[in-house]
Amino acid sequence: MIDFKDEVKKIITSFDTGLSEEEIIGLIEIPPNSSMGDYAFPVFKLAKTYRKAPNMIAEELAAKDFDNDYIKKIINVGPYVNFFVDNSKLVESVLTEAIKDDFGSSHIGEGKNVVLDFSSTNIAKPFHIGHLRSTVIGNSIRNIMKYQGYNTTGVNYIGDYGTQFGMMISAYLKWGDKEKIDQNPIKELLNLYVKYNKIAKEDEDYMNEARDWFDKLEKKDPKAVELWSWFREISLKEFQRVYDLLGIKFDSFNGESFHSQFIGEALKAIDEKNLLEESEGAMVINLEDENLPLVLIKKSNGSSTYIARDIATAMYRKKTYDFDKNVYVVASQQKLHFEQLRAILKKMGFDWWNDCVHVSFGMISMKDGAMKTREGKVIFLEDVLNRAIDKTKSIIEERNPNLENKEEVAKQIGVGAVIFQDLFNNRIKDYVFDWDQVLNFEGETGPYTQYTYARSCSILDKGQFELRKENKFDLLNDDTEIDIVKHLDKFSETLLNATEKYEPSLLTRYTVELAKLFNKFYANCQINNVEDELKYQRLYLTYCVNKCIKLSLNLLGIEAPTRM
Ligand code: ARG
């Protein structure tokens, strides 16, 4: 594909401004409005050398002669030199590229391994709407990285270890009812846990009993292991239903318990660097010189801690996957935890400490009420997804009751809508889950984007579009057509940014924008009722949009039904 920005740079370089090529590239901007030009070069930096007002410098530069096949016009707009690309060259270059199967991929990940730790639900705890974020953000980052050529490993680092399992075992032995649990595993296990936790807070004996049970579990006591395995198994089975609804798969479910076998090794490595200190019978690491609070590695009763398991896990992952990046998609509440983890790995002398990245995200709350585990007011993700599917079904009944495959389509739209809304805003922002917004077919939503995709499918069907070997694009010169091409031209850069910043929202917004531009074109230009060659060229453009929306939705983890 032609790199138009690079052509602009070549022209500016030929003007002998005294700036390096790198500086020039860094300065080039995209004007807010394409009628002002496709690229803009601000001249403020030149004021010193030219000893003139920026406006005058820009005027002077814009009047210079230049020789370039891809840029057709230069003007000055105030202190900016603005460049207009040759649209016919742009259209040809972009549309030739857009039908390729790796359109937009920079292949930057080729030969590199990435581990992505995401979703990471906790056994015997609800898979609540708060976990939605880690699950869908992590999944889309994985999809995007895969598309960039990375070899990805998606790990669901199950929270299946720690003192709370001692509580659960103890609670079950006191009050548990197997039948009830089999009927409603998570809700019953959670009840047991909440009840026990409440009493243990007041009554030391209960707390000690729970600690003993966890200790037994760590020492592989058969009774403890049996109950724990059972809790684990029934919980994972429950979670699987949600993953099936979301269409998300993991390469590994190795969680906290799996990695706890490597804690001894990790402690040895920490000790070799003289980092361990004793404090009231417990083992701690002092991170004062990193300006971080003290870290508890081993409790006074000998139990391991969450962070100890994470240290062992990081070492295991480096050894097993030889990662280029080890990415943790975890809520921003755990910011300190990951800062401490990175600091410890650094102190341990691992040069890869900085490849461990915490991709954090803000909180989600419901417009119609809070969602606190402790208050028992939990909103299960499965219920949210099913409600979205039901609501979609009734919308379909209203709008298109004869649609084939209604059930499947309702699932694709309902689930897609929930994912789309989650990935719409910058991940670090908190957001409010609002039913009216999620399922709105008109706003910047999943259903709107999917609907545009389905529309493009039916246009292609109706026009019986078949790709030819030789293509011309000379008839595509309506503003709405050019705007689509310019947007397609930004796809690769958008994906690259989304990859480097671990920010799927850049792609989400890109995709809605593409849908909007397509709808403008559709409102403005006839596609199937014009003479043959023009019809073909417009269908070709439709085909490019169609492919790009589908690809983008899929990278976000959303399905693209062809009819809805
Ligand atoms: N299970 C944890 C939670 O729900 C998240 C685990 C994140 N991953 C990790 N390696 N610590 O909060």
C-alpha cells in the first residue's frame, strides 16, 4: 500500500527545512476536516531558523514547486502547510489492499510469544458482571495480537487457592448440603462462604479452623483435596456456560493452585538475592527503595500468599512460553499488586520484569442498582447475557418476525451488544451499564454495526457481486465514497495503536465510524440501480466495507450475522 504520509515527508524534506526526517514524520498531523487537506504540517518549529511569522513561512513553503506522483496539491492554512493526496491513487492503493486476507495486519508479532492472563474467575464465587470486562477485553486483545502475527496463549488463571477455601471446606463440613449444592452450585457455595466469613470475623476459632483446613489442603490431605476438587469442578462447569455464550476459549486453565507447586522454587530464588526478611514469624519483602509498601510472601502459619503464587507463575510462564509479553488483564483495584509483582521480579534480577504488563480497566456499575458481592446483591453475567438475548428476541419479533434462524441471531446480537458496549470506551474509564443504550439499534452500538454489516451483505447478494481479476476504480469519486476509502486507509494504523496500547476501544470506535460512513454512502449513492461498471465499482467498495466490518467485529469477539 502506498504510504502517503511518507510521500508528504519526502516533499517537506525536499524543502530543506533543516528538520530531520524523523522530526518531520513526528510533526505531520491529520487535519480535523478533510476539505482542508489530508495531511498537515505545522511550521511553528521553523520560526526560529526562518525568522518569520509562522503564517508567512507556511505560505512560502506552500508556493514551492514539488514533484510527487501521489500528492496533487499543497496549500497553506494559517501556520500549516496542508497536503491533498491524489484521490485516484489513494482509492486504487487502498481498495487493492482491502480485499486481501491479511488487510491491516502489520505482522509485528511474527515469531513472538504472548501470554494473556484474562477472565481469571474465582472458584465458588459468582462469575459476575465485573468479570465481564477482563473476559472481553482480554479476548479481544488476544484476537488482535493473533491477527498481528503473535503466537498467543490465553490463560484463565483460576482463583482456586487461598484461605477462603479453608473457610469453604470448614463451612461445608458444618452446614453443607450436597443436593442443594448440586442444584445451584455457585449460589449455595457463596452462601456458605458468606455465612462462615461473617462468623469468623467475630470468632477466632472459626478463623483458625479455616486456616487449618487450608493448611491441610496445601499438605494434600485427602479429605481437603476431595472437597476442594469438587468445588472446583462444579464451578468451572458453571463458568463454561458463560464462556460458551461468549464464544471464548482458553488455552489453559492453570490457576493459582497449579502454580503453587512452584512456590518453593520461587522462594529459593528470592532468598538467593537476600530479599526475604522475617517479621513476626512471617516472610516479607521490603520494597521501600521502589517506593512501594511491604509485601507479605509467606504468612506466619506457613501459608502462601496471592503474590507469592504470582511470582511463581511469572517464572513458570517465562520458562514454559518464553514470552515476549506477559499480559495481565485485571481490574485497576489490583494496580498496587502488579506494581509490587514487577518490582520483586526486577529485584530478583529477571530482565524480563518489564515485559510483564498490567492492562487495567475501570469499574462497571448497573444503572438500576449496585453490585457488591458482600451485600449479596450480585449480578450474574449469565443473567445479563440471557436478558440481552431475550430482549433482542422481542425486538426481532417486532421488526422482522419472519427472520430465519431467529434464536441464533438473537444470541449473536444480544451477546454482541453487551461486548460492544464494554469495549466502546477507553478501558480505564468506569462505565455504567445501561440497557437502553446497549440494545439501541440507532446509536453507536453493536446492533447498529451488525445491522450495517447485514445490510451490506444483502446489497452484495442483490447485486450478485463477484470479484473480478482486473479492477478499475475510476468512477468512485463521490465524497462519501472517498471518505470510506480514507477511513479504510487508517485501518492498519488503528490496529497497530490498539495493539501497542492494549486498547480495543480504538477498534470499536473505528468500526462504528466505518458503519456510519457506509450508511452515508448508501443514503447518497445508488448501488444496484446504476450502469454496470459503476455498479460493479460501488459493489466492490461495499465488499471492502463488508469484509472490514466483519473482521473488526470478530477481532472484538463479536459475531456478524448476515441477516437480521
Ligand atoms: N482471580 C483474580 C480476581 O478475580 C484475578 C487474577 C488475575 N491474575 C493474576 N495473575 N493475578 O480478582
